[in-house]
Amino acid sequence: MIRRHREALLRWALPLVPAAAAFAAFLPVLRAGFVNWDDTAVLVENTLYRGLSPGHIRWMFSNLAAGHYQPVTWLSYAVDHSLWGMDPFGYHLTSLLFHAAGAGLFFSVSRFLLAARQDGGEAPGRKGWVLEAAALFSALLFALHPLRTETVAWVTERRGLLCAFFFLLSVRLYLSSTRAEGRSAFLGWAASLAAFAASLLSKPMAVTLPFVLLLLDVFPLRRLPPSPWQWRLEPWKNRVLEKWPFLLAAVLSSVVSYVGQTHIVQIRPTADLGLVERSAVASYALVFYLVKTVWPSGLSALHGMPEPFNPLTPTFIGAAVLAAFGLAAVWAWGRRRPALLAAAAFYALTLAPVSGIVPIGVHLVADRYSYISCMGWAILAGGGLALLLERAGRKGKLSCLAAALGLVSVLGGLSWRQSSFWKESQVLWERVLAVDPDTAVAHNNLGALLAFERRWEAAAVRFREALRLRPGHMEYRRRLSAVLYNAGNDLLEAGRSAEAVPFYKEAEGLSVGTPGLHVNLGLALAGSGRLEEACAEYAKALRLEPSSALARYNLGNALLELGRLGEAVSRFESSLRLSPELVEARFNLGNALARQGRYSEAMERYREVAKSSPLHPGLQENMDAVGRLLENGAPAERRALGPLW
């Protein structure tokens, strides 16, 4: 009795070990903030998820914001907001808790699969502490690996965490149902289907689960024969038919996901990459995640898609060769080692939706896509440790356990370090550039940070680099133009007109131009004494926006300074017709009229200015000067005044 209680307690306590270790390894994320890598648009600027009212929930279940149908993820954010407001600590804590819970659940799945080596029973020797140690190792290997960092540390990728958690829950419930009978088996199957639905409603990456369940039925559960041709026969037919509801849910989710990606985030059209190119991307992905699992260096928030894409570079040719060799080796060895074949099949199946078959976004590969796809390798590693422990002597067992503990400790340390790169946006993108200096998105996002701090010239450097790497990217052109425009504005306001001109000129060369840009460039040119050029810019502004009172007013100023008084009067009058409250235009119209010798009209304009702005600079002096001329009756040839404003 005591022994049974001890075993039950141990069975419940052991999953807490990988859960606690996972929580500890990623603790630095609790000090992180939101980053300008979708967090801003999805969470910070979006208010539609902030509540649990029927209206909020209706929005969560009826939108494709961010290109994903993810109502369960939105619900988790809504709960976070009700608890924490917009404090990023709470959002990161929720993500970390889900990862820790997933680690405990992974232990349970791993233990079940490692035990199921013979027709529903445990293999000889695969019992007791060896089984527990193997399952614990596989769970720690999965949960502490630094490839998990992006999924855990990036709040927007909460969808991936929830998807994986419910994916594991669905698998675990399904495994339990295969050992039950009657009503219990049906309830377990139904609960598994419900968990699968929750996974799809978090993120559609779990669409391959029906095929994963068939794979598990073949090995290690042995509920189906290896040959699919026999699945039509009894008693195996019903075991295939029970997957149809899962498949239907997966198809519906795939359709919704495709619509969302196409119409919301504008995925790369299929025509952009042909069959050869997509095969090259898929081969690279197959090799990438496996290599990074074995040697986790150079991890990054973004591994950009090369542009232009050339599948004949050494990188992609080498990846294709390695992928082909790996597939051949798995096929050759898998006949004698079905666990290897099953792990490889799981890897290929779960990676397929994001392997590049349907290119999406700006990335070639992404660390987060390893979260589900590399689960099979962790379980395979646990099985390898179990074999070593079964065959080794006492010292050999201790050496194996020490090596396993050392490995997961190193991985935990690497995850701690990798988590620190998500502390803030600047640190994140500097890390991306340290891995790959030619990542245009990183330069762009750093530029956005600098622009937010009004460090226009530094931001322009980043945007220029992004545009150099992606010359045809219109958004980068627009942002660089905006930053240059703002830099020119600051210099203009500081009275450094000559320095502002090059910034405006470069901004003008990057875009069609706006009325505001041409007006401000005109002001900078006028301030530099280049009045004719200033007039040309004001004219451009008026061609773009004929109703611009400001452009007419500034053109009038330049014409007045050039001595083209008749044209200046016309421009001032037209600007006042469009914007009667423009006091400066009325004052300078008075100046232009005075210089033409039309003193009475000038005095009328000055009096109109005095009504609305009696303390206008220079107003009283000009009124006095014009008044004296009117009193003295000066002859026409002496009526012209000097510049007045």
C-alpha cells in the first residue's frame, strides 16, 4: 500500500520537474517588454481585445486580425488585460506558465510513448526508474532547448504556445482513450477532439494532428499495420474512420488560415516562387531545425528570405544534398529502428505547413516553427537514453545520467541567455543583425525605434540600409522619406535652412512628393536665399493641391522678396479667399500693396490685422509709415517702400 502511494505521488510529482526547470530557464522574459515585432500592432495599439463582454468575444471569434484566426489566443490576451492592464510582465508570465505546463504535459506524453513498445504493453526492462529518467530527459530536452525561446519570449507568439499546449493535450487524451474501453474510450476520444479544436483556434499550425495520430497508431501503439493498404480491413477500418472529425476540423482551419494570410498580411504569391524554389526552401528548413537542435548557435528572431531568391547557391544545394542523404539514411535504418522512422515522419509531417511549401512573410525559416516539429526528436533522445541505461553497468548508468544532466543544464543556460535578447526592441534587432547584418527588416525596425525617439538622422541611416538591401520595398522608401522630411523640419525650425535642403531633396527623390514636402522645401530654399527655386517648389505644391492656402501664401512671400509685387498681391489675395483667418497673409498683402504705392488699400489690410492680432510684430511700425505717407501726399515716384515684414 505504501509503495503504491509512493509511486502515485512520484507519478504526479515528476511532471513538476520539467515544468519548474522550464520556468526557471526562461525567467529573463519576465523583465522583457513588448517589442516592435507585431506586439505593437497586435497588443499595444489594438483595443478591440481588451474586455470579456459579448461584444469583445464576438470580435475575437469573427476577425482575422494579424492574418490568423485565433479566438482562443485573443481570449488569453483579454484575461491578461483584465488582470494586468498593459503591464508586459503579466503577459510574459502567462506565456511562461503555459510553456511550463506544456513541459509537464510533454513528460506525460513522452512517458506513455516510451513505455508503449509492444502491443499495448511495456517493453521488458522499460519500467521503473529507467522509464521515468528517459521521459524526464526528453521533457527537459524539449522544454529547455533555446530553440523554444522565440515562442516563449515573444508575446505575439502566444498563439504558438497555446497551439502546442492543446496539441499535446489532444495527443495525451487520445493515448489514454486507446487504453480505455466503451464509454471511457469515447469520452477520451471526444475530449481529444475538443483539445484539437482549441489548438486550431489558437493557431492553425496543428492541422497535421490527424496524420500524427495515424502515425502513433502505427508506432508505437501498433493499432494499425504499417501498410496503409490494409487500413480498409477490419478491425483497422474503424481506427481510421475515427480520425475523420479531426481531418474535417483541420481542413476548415486550413481554409480559414489561407484566407487570413492572403487577405490580411498578403503572403508571397505562389507565382513568386516556383516548384524548384519552394523545394529548395523546404529542404533548407528540414536541415535547419535539425542542425539547430543539435548545435543551437546563431538563433535569431528573424532569418530573412534572400531576395532575389536563387536556389542554386551553395547554401541551398548543400541543404538539398543533406536532406536527401538524411531521408535515405532514415529509410535505410528505419526498417530496423522504427522509432527513428516515426520521429522523422513526425518531424516532416508537423513541419510541412511552415516548411516553405506555401511561402509566407519575409522569413526563410523561424526558430518558433521548431516548437512542435522537434518534439519527436526529444522523445527519440529519451528512448536512446533508456537503451543506454538498460545496457550499461552501474558506473555506465551514472555516467549516462551525469551526461544527460549536463546537457540539459547547458541548454537551460543557453535559453537564459537567448531570453535576454528579448528584453527590448533595440536589443532584439541588434541581436538579429549580429547574426545576419543583411537583415533588412531589422534595419527597418531599428530605424522605427530611432524615429520614435526623433533621432531622425540615425533613423535615416537604418532606413537607407534597409532600402539598399530591398531596393523595391515601397514601405521602406516611404519610411525613409518620412524620416528625412522630419529631419528637414527640425533643422528648418532651428533656423538651419541650408542644412535642411538636402534632407528635403532626398525625401523628394524617394517619393512622388506631398504638398507639405514641397512647401517646406520651398521654405528651406527661401531661407537659404534661393528664391527662384523656392517658387518652383511652391508651384509643385499647388499642382498637387490647388486649394492649398499655405502654398499660395509662401509663394507670395517669395515673389514679394523678389520684387514681383503684382504676382505677390495675387497670391496673397487668393490665399485669403481660401483661408480668411490667415493673418500673416493679410499682413504681407498690406506690405505688398504699400510697396506698390497703394497706401489706402495697404492701410485697410493693416487695420484688419489689428482687429484680430493687434500685437502682430511690425504692424504698428508699418501702419505709422504708411500713415505718414498718406498724410504727406507723397508723389507717385516716391511711394515705393522698402521690405516690410
